[in-house]
Amino acid sequence: MQKLRYIHRLTTLLALIPALFLAITGVLIQGIDLRSIYTHASADDGNVRAMRESFDGPPDFAVRTTKDYLAKPLPASTNEFTMLAHTLATLRQQFGPVPVDYLEFRMAGDTPVAQVGVHGGHIGFDGLTGAVIEQTKRDVAENPSPDSDRNTVKRLHRMTVFGDWALYINIATSLGLATLIVTGLLVYLKLLAQRRKIKRPGLFWSAGGQWRSLHRAISLVCVVFLAVATFSGGWLASESLYRSFDVAAQSAHPRAPTPVVPLADGALPEMLGATLKALHDQAPGAPVVVLRLRNYGGYRQGVVVTGGETSHQLVFNAATGARMTETEPGYPRVHFPFGWQAHQWAKSVHRGDIIGMPGRWMDLIAGFALLYLTVSGAVMYWQMWQKRSSSGRHQLVWK
């Protein structure tokens, strides 16, 4: 037990400041998120946009944008096949054999429209008549990382405000916290075994002063929450560090951009039918805000953005109707070692929202627990060091 305590104290000294920093910034991020959720902040609020960052995949994969959270869904009476026929007829009559990068249906105010992606811009058509209503040369992509309080604190939390090299600190701190969790739990179990031998089997007890008693109790109650936050945070920091190296390597040896494979006119009705059937089977009754047909990563895809209180971006294989994730064989390279989807899952675990609002509150409790444990650990260390120092023992770490 003395060796475990030695490791615990040494790790406390090394991890104290960065752990306190992570606890404070983590609590602030979760607090900003909860405030945005419970005050029903607008979909175009900067903090709300920051919460959604990267949800729908890399920029060339994501279809849903801020305006889609605010847009009206297509009327239930919409006949997408008729809209498709009108759009293709006008497109070929007026623009000839231009390549179709994508074709999508959405609302523009109260009017259903079809948009055809052409050379980085798009041509808009009235969905009822097929008439051309707009044409752009190049569409401006939405900033995926908006300025916001959340992103400011997040850059501090990840320590990337100091540069990507600071991710090493995040990883080292996660390892330190994992060590504290393991050694603290082992010391507790040994103490519990000793107390049971003297017929005191309670899980909680008061001994060693108020700081120590509360430190022990909070550690036990919150150990699972702390472990989840610690290990998921270390995983995310490791993947982000890998990403920084991969981005740097790719910048030194740039690759040609992934070409956009045009859609064949004859394939569009089949793709549309498969997408609508998959939507009906897997999300019956969901209001459709956007329905886009495209080629991506070697797959024909139908992308549906649903409306209502909970919006989702659903991606279907437009040949088989199967749901597709943000990471599939053949997709363009991303910089995370296990793909985009795995990184987003890890973020959802770290935030807690993988199990909804209860998970967010658990994460907030873990943040406050880490804050208290860091402060109480420092106070207990200082008290013990002063007591030892008064008797001439000045070592910073002892068994």
C-alpha cells in the first residue's frame, strides 16, 4: 500500500496544474452546452453551431447546414419524381450536357425547389414548373468552426490554443489521471478489506479529517464518470495528435483533390426511388427538409435531412437502401486513424450525450468531482508535507 500511495502522491504533484485546468475548462464547456439546450437557443446561435461541429462528417460529406435547421420541410404532397422530370427537362434544354455534381430537393420560402450542382455552384429550378430561378458560379461553404464562447473554451480545454504540440500535455494528463484513478481505487480496496476484518464493512467512513473523508467519498461515487471522461479524453487527444502529424505530412506531399463523379441522368430515378423507400422503411413519417442525390466515395447515395424537433442527416446507399456511416471503405482519406465516425463516437462519449441528457449531467458531475479532488488532493498533500517538514523531513514525495 505504501508503494501505491507513493505513486499516487507523485502523480498528484505532476498532474495537479493541468488536471485543474482541464476540470475548469471542461465544466465551462458543459455548462455552455447545457445553457444553450435549456434556454432553447436558436439554431444559428454560435454556441449551438459549435455544439454541432463535425456531427455530419467532413465538409465534403456533410449536407446539413444551419439554414436547414430553420427551413420548412417539403410538403407531404410533394412528388419528387415529377420534380426530377421537370428539372432534368429544363436543365438539358437550356444548359445542354453539363455534368450534374448533385441534385437535391428543398424549400425556398414556401416554394419547393430543385438544385443541381454544377462546377462548384448550382442552378435552382422551381420544383412545380421546372423554371430556372437562380444560378451561382461557386457556392461558399459554411464555416464548420464558428467563433463562439464554446469554441474559445474548447481550444483552451484541448490546449491547442498553445499549438498542436500541447496535445502531448493533454495525453500525459490523461495518463496521470488514469494512474490516480487506478492507484486511488486500489488503496481504497485495501483499506476496505482491512476495515472488514475489524467488522466495519461500510463503503464510506470518516477518518483522517474532513478533506480526506470527502475526497474518498467523492472518488468512490464518481469513479465511473471520471474513468469515462479520462479515457475518452485521452483517446481524443491521441487521435487529434495523430491528425496533426497526418495533416502536416499531407501538406508536405499534397494529393490531388478527390474528383466529383457526375450523376448520370438515367440513374437518378432509380436512386430517388431507393432513397425514398429506405426513408419510409427506416424513418417513416419523418419530415424531409433536404433530399440530395450524389456520388460519394464510390457509392451512389441519397442524403436526407429531416426536420422537426430533432433533425438528422441520414445517408443511404442509393443502390441497396442500406444506411451508411461517415466512415466506409473507399471514402476519401480523412486524418483520424480509425476514421471520422469513430472520432465522433468518442466525442459523444466524452460529452456524455451518447446516452442523452443524463450523460451530459454525469459528465458535468465528473468535471466538478475532478475539480474538488484536485483541490482536496493538493490541500491534503500540503498539510502532510508541512507536518513532515516540521520534523525535519523535507522530501517532496514519500512512502
